[in-house]
Amino acid sequence: MFYTKIRLLIISVFLLGFTFCSIQENKSEVVLDRAEQLMTQSPDSALHLLEIEVHPKELSEEAFNKYILLSVQAKDKTHRSIADDTLVFKAKEYFEKTGKIDKAALASFYSGLILAEKNEKEAAMSAYLEAESYAKEYGDNTLKGLIEHCVGDLYLAQLMNEEAISRYKKAALYFKESGNYKNEIISFDKLGMSYFVNNQLDSSFFYYDKSLHLATVHKDSSEFVFILQNIGSAFSTSGNTIQARDYFKKSIGYATTNGQKAKLYFNIAYSFNKENNRDSTLSYLNKSLSLIQAEDEFSLKYGIYQLLSNIEENTGNYKEALIYHKEYTKELNKVIKKKNNQAILDVQKKYNFELVQNENNRLLIEKQSAFLIILILLVFILAMVIVFYWKNVKNKEALSDAEHKISNMKDLADSFNEKENSFRKVLLQHFDILKKVALIETHLREDEKKQGQRLLRKVNEIVYNEKSIDWDLIYLTMEQLYKGFPSALRSKYTQLDESEFRICCLAYAGLSNTEISVIMNFSVNTIQMKKSSVRKKLGIDGYGNIIDFLSKSLK
């Protein structure tokens, strides 16, 4: 049985090795699936997985194109520039060629976003319309809403407000159907801004109020702040600085982060600057700056320092203006450096996929071959270790068992008294205790006494392979010496099995657990367990004395 288990273990480890090779090959693809699941709720985590744990070299062609698409999607959702992620154009072609309509639609949409970011409006519009035609085939309302919204942005940028409004309304409907309330809020906000630009204030505030109501219903304070800030910005753009400040100040009460509050204070300062109110401008700029000292807000910092420098320059305080200008330059360099670093990372990710894939296939084959060889060696070593360990354990157990039996036999021999006239004497004579101990002493060589399993076999041959005990004679002797005890016990307690009956008789005759174990060829633990069973069958509580119980019950 043990060797069967060993063989099964070796086979299992071997199969595990082959499975591991396959898993290693597909590990990055598993991470891709995980990133795709995280995309909606946690795009930051999805992007982290894609950038840290996915190795493009290990991907198949399909998985590589999926990786490109997911990377662009994660960057967009985390508000990072995707202008240089032009590999998504090839991913779009691949998904079109393979008939993956849902991914072709998404890749077309992001192609449009990239082209729009590059200010290629006509090409972007064409990509959006292509994405729209694909999206209609499989009914993704969220994607449909995004496409309509982005087309609306293109129209708005070209001052085609009516066309933009039409698209934003369609986007809001799609987002409502898909349950995407955040994007629905953004669409209402864009509608409010579009009507504001057209000077249709009633319609503008109708949609602004709808977006605020939706943010309130969903208890989304960040969206609430975003809308109030946009309303303030709309008033500020139109020159109504007082109303603009009212909305900025109102939104501060809902802001949850120092970064949000700092931007709002900056907007208030900017509105005061338009009115040439130097003191109030400086007051709010300092408030804004105090909130972002420990935050990664380079863009806001350089905006603040630029405005401070301009104020001091306009008042003739050139020394102070120069100090602020240096701070402005420092923060601007940080922004540029951050963008350049990201651009470098993006460029590094661009390579000839097919050449890398071929090289990777070669390396993967070599790696798998080496792994299999190592795995086979490990399995062999593991098997040898297990076999050796098992033999060693069994040998130690046998040696211990044999030593206990020899010791117990010697104890019985030492307790034998030729002059004694008792059941113990009759039993030990019948068991031939003195002869068996002598045989053990004379028949065992010193080297045998150190070999557990061989020693145990030899002891068992000497002690138990001789003529077996005649229990009928033992019972007859007890009948004479103990006033019919065996008959009374068997008659009254029929629930006892034969081994339990014998243990009761031997114990009643005064033999210890150790002596009973030698006579019956059981371990001491087994004798104790069987005595517990006897107590249970006889109704003796806990560890009650069996002999006292039987002495009273069999009177």
C-alpha cells in the first residue's frame, strides 16, 4: 500500500511538472484575464498588473493584442495620455480579421481617442463611427454611450453645439440603460455646458441640476464637487466672477481631499485676479499652496507660482517675482520630466512583436526542457528520500516493539516463583515463560538486536509460534481457583467479546496490563483501549476499577 502511494506521488509530481510548464506559458494570459476583471472597478490595479506582472514576450498573438487593448483602456481610465499607444491600431486590425467584434469595437473607439488627442479630428470621427457600427452588433450600451459622448466632444470643439447636444443626449440615455451613473452625470454636465455656451441658461441649469441630483442620489461627493466646479468655471469664462466664486466656495464644502480643495481655492484666486483684487488673490493662492505641499500636484503648483510671479511683476516687485518664477520653472520641469519619463516607458514597450515572439519561443523551449530534466531528478530524489525515510521509521518502530516485548518477557520470568501455588504460576508455566526467555537470550546475535524488523520477527517466532495457549485449560484452572469466576462472567456479561473476556479473566487473576499484553500479543495501549470498551459495556463510570466492579456484581 505504501509503495503504491509512493508511485502515485511520483506520477502526480511528474504530471504536475508538465502542468506547471503549461501554466508558466499561460501565466501572463491568466494575469490578462484578471486585469480585464478589475478594469471597471479598479483600473489602477489593472494597470499595475499589466505593467508589472505581464511579460509580452510570453504572449500568443491573440493575447498580445488583448494586452495592447487592455493597456490603452487602463491608461485612459486612470487619466493618462494614450497619444503614443498607436499599437492599438494594429490590435484593431487583428480583431477585425479574427471576427472579435466586441474587441474590434473597443479598439476602434480607443483609436478614435488617440487620434483626437493628436488633434486629427476627421480621422478620429471616422474611427468613432466605425466603433459605433461594431457596437451596434453586440449591444454594449456603455461603449455606445462613450462613443456618442466622444463624438459630441468633437462637435463641441468645432463649435457645432447643436450636433454636440444631440450626441450628449444619446450618450446619457445609453449610460442610463447600462446603469453607468457616473458617465450619465458627465453627459448631463456636458449638456449643461453646451447650453451655457449657447446662452440658454434655463436649459443649461436644467441639466446641471439633473447631474447634481444624480450625484446626490448616489452619494457621490467627488462628482458633486466636479459639477459645481464646472458651473463655476462656466460663469468664470463668461466673465461673471461673483457667481463663479459662489459655486467654487459651495463646492469646497463637499470636497473630500486636499487636492480638490486646493484646485477650488486656486479657481477662486484666479477669479479675484480678474478683478485685480491683489489681497484676496494672494490669500486664496496661499491657501491652495498650503494644501498641496505634500501632494503630487505639479501642474497646480506651477500654475500657482506662475500667477504669483505675474502679480509681483505687475506691482513692480521684481525680486519676489523672480523667486516665484524659479519655483514655477522647477514645478514645470517636474511636469515635463514626468511626461517624458512616461513617454520613454511607452516608447520602450514598442518593438517588433513577431521577432521577439520567435526569440521567446526558442528560449521557452530551452527553459521547459531544462525544467523537465530538473523535475525528473527532483522526483527521483524525492522518491528515494521517502522510501528511505519510511524504511527507517518502520525499522525504529519494530525495534522499539521488540525491545518492549523482550523486556516484558524478562519481567514475567523474573516474577516466576517455583514454590508459589497460584494461577500466575500455572499461567506462566503453560506459557513456558522461562524457556522462551532463554531462547531469546541464546538465539539472538548482537547484530540482530540492532536490526528492528529482523529482531521483531525473531522474537515473535520464539514467543508466539510455539504451541499456543490452551485457554480452555486456563479457564478450568480459574474455575477451581476463583470459585467459578469465568462461567459467571460469561453468563452474566454476554456482550463481551472473546478478547475482552480474556482480559477480564487475566486482570481478575492479578496480572498487570504489561503482563496481559505479553500473554495476548497486544500492545499495552491496545489493552488499555479494550479495558475502556469493557467499562463502557459494563456501565462502569470513567476510569472505575473493573476488578472491584466484577467482585461485587458476581457475588
